[in-house]
Amino acid sequence: MTAYKDLSKNELKALKKELTKKFEDVKAKGLKLDMSRGKPSTEQLNLSMGMMDVLTSSSDLVCEEGVDCRNYGVLDGIKEAKQLLADMMEVPKDNIVIFGNSSLNVMYDTVARSMIHGVMGSTPWCKLDKVKFLCPVPGYDRHFAITEHFGIEMINIPMTPTGPDMDMVEELVSTDPAVKGIWCVPKYSNPQGITYSDETVHRFAKLNPAAEDFRIYWDNAYGIHHLYEDKQDYLIEILMECKKEGHPDMVYKFSSTSKISFPGSGIAAIAASDANLKEIREQMKIQTIGHDKLNQLRHARFFKDIHGMVKHMKKHADIMRPKFDTVLASLEKELGGLEIGSWLAPRGGYFISFDSMDGCAKAIVAKAKEAGLVMTNAGATYPYGKDPHDSNIRIAPSYPTLDEIKLAMEVFTLSVKLVSIDKLLAKAE
Ligand SMILES: Cc1ncc(COP(=O)(O)O)c(C=O)c1O
């Protein structure tokens, strides 16, 4: 395989002609494909249908506290749901609060509370001239949307294969009191599928923030979302690690069962120190009389315990694995050795991240759209939608069928090749 950069202008032109013909043929098929959002497929949703049957009109709906789940009562989660999610999040049961159906909602509320009321007695962020968040990039667009919504300045931190660039994180966190938080997806990250190394987690726990109200926003959305039985990433548990280092309050952990049971109808939780949770409960009791306990009960009875959940996740993996393998095989076969793009092979999560040559991502996504393939907008993986290199594209293989993915990858790889050729030809002019 000759790298495109080593081809002559005439060779590139000839190749462009041949690939354009292929592209037009695919385009003529009038495809309608979508690899834009990380949604579970119908087949995956069907795995949890048993949950619809665990509670019936004749079920005993009293939870372990002795409270009738149909009624008011129990503010921060029923015991059985706390145990299940505590085991899932690898924290003690007393360090967890169960919320509603969305962890993103919990993250939004956490930032909103800090803006309006401050964090454990410190000045509310809305009264400060400047509030900054560190944003490992590429990252999750909806995290960045929350901080942008509140007018918080976002600073890009490059991701490395072991997590965010920790030299930069340490420097900024320890010297700038305006830095109040960092968004982290520490395991099978969105979009790269990277898991933070032991050293990275240790360095996080050892941070010495200039701001007393600095918090690590540890969104472990993909903590048990492995793809393989034999190759699984391991992540050090940060809450305990921060406690050991004498910073018990420095981290908020978030998670949910969105991609375990039903997105939009799962249960979400925050895990944190006693002091942080005290403050969170204070606000919670003003916000709500309590979240949906019937849904909590449904989850607890369906999964039974963490072992039930882990078994369930293997069924998800059996559906997801061939899709990931198909995307990766196509990238390797079509683009390997051409030096017009790079990617990582994640061991879990929901995404594959592709980096094109600089200045090509937007054009690739637009080109793919011409042939009926919708990808996540280029730039979405960066704060303000601005990828400084215009190179990152997030591939979400979960929702389409295997056959659709094969077609989608044909469109995608052709689009990458054509846009890259144009870029190289323009450079040669
Ligand atoms: C990293 C990350 N966090 C949170 C979410 C959303 O979670 P929830 O459905 O619990 O709001 C997603 C969904 O894609 C995600 O990728």
C-alpha cells in the first residue's frame, strides 16, 4: 500500500477519477444511513424487555426500607437500587445518591448548583468574573454544551493514549483559581475509547487545586461496557484514591444505566464524599419529593445484583462486538498504510474515533452526507464545535445493522480518500 503523499500528481488524479466513479455508483443507491449518535440498537433494547414484566399489578411494591414505592417517600434512592449502582460504580452504598433517568441531567444540575449557590460554602460561580473548565479533547459534545450554556470558559486539554495530558492539567489546576472543573470520561472514553492509566488516575487524585471548589467531573458512563471477554480495560476507582490522597471532596462521579437498560428510562446516580453528598441532598429535597422509585425497583429486581448486570452486559457486547470489528476491519482494509487517517481500536464503549489529515474532517462528513450517510458533525467533539485541526470524526456503530455498517463504511472510506486526494492535490498546486 503506497501512502497517498508519495503518489505523483498524475497518479492522484487518476485515482481520483476511479474513486469518483465508485462514489457516484454508491450515491446512486440512494442510501439512508446514520452513524451519528451512540444509541443502542433495537436488538439491544430488546435485551431488557424482561424489565417490563418484573412489576405487575399483583407485585409486592414495597422496597427494603418498608416504603410503598407507589407513594412519596425515600428521597435519595431505595436501598436495593443504591446497592446495585454502588456496586456498578465501585463505591460504598452510603456514598451514592440515586437520581432520575439521566446522568447528564445530574451533571447539569451540579454545574447549575455551583453557579447559583457555590460549592460547599465557596463563592457562587455566577459572582466570579471568570470560571474555567478543562476539557480533554476530543470529548463528549453534551459535556461541552453544559459548560458553554453557563458561559464557562473551556480550555482544550489534548488526550493521550493514557488519558488527558496531565502535565497541562496539573499546571492549570494548581495555578489558576478560576479553573473549577474538568470533564472526564475515564473509561472507554467518548469518542476515543481510551481508559485512563493507573498513573493518570494517581495524578488526578494528587492534584493540588488553586481553587478550593475545584471538582473532577468523573463521568464513568461506560464503566462496564466491555466489548471482549478476554481483553478488558481496568480503571482505578477515583473516589477512594482521592480519599487516600487527602482530597476526599475533589471528585463527583456520575453514571447511569442508560446503555445497560433503556436510554431515557434508566436510573442515574452521583457518587461522592459525605460532605459533597450532604450538600447535594440539601438541594435535592428542595427540587423534588423523590425520584421514580418504581423504576428503581424495576431495575433492582430485573438485574438482582451486579453479577446479573455483568451477565446482561455480555449480551450487549455480543451485539456490539461484530459492529466494532466490522468498522475496524473496513478502516484497516481501505485506509491502512495510506497515511490519510488514524484511529484507535477500543475495547469497550460506544465509539471509534477517526482522525483525518488536518483540514479534512468537515469536508469528509459533508461528502459522506452526499451519499446518504449521516455522521456526527465534524467539530462536535471539541468545545464550541471548533476542532482546531478540523480532523476528528466520531463513528458510532451501535445503531445501524451490520449490513448497514458495511455500506456506511464503504461511503465513509471513499469520502476520506476523495477528500484527502483533493487536499493533497491542492497542496501540490
Ligand atoms: C460520556 C457520556 N456521558 C453521559 C451520557 C448520557 O448519559 P445519560 O443518558 O445518563 O444522561 C452519554 C451518552 O452518550 C455519554 O456518552
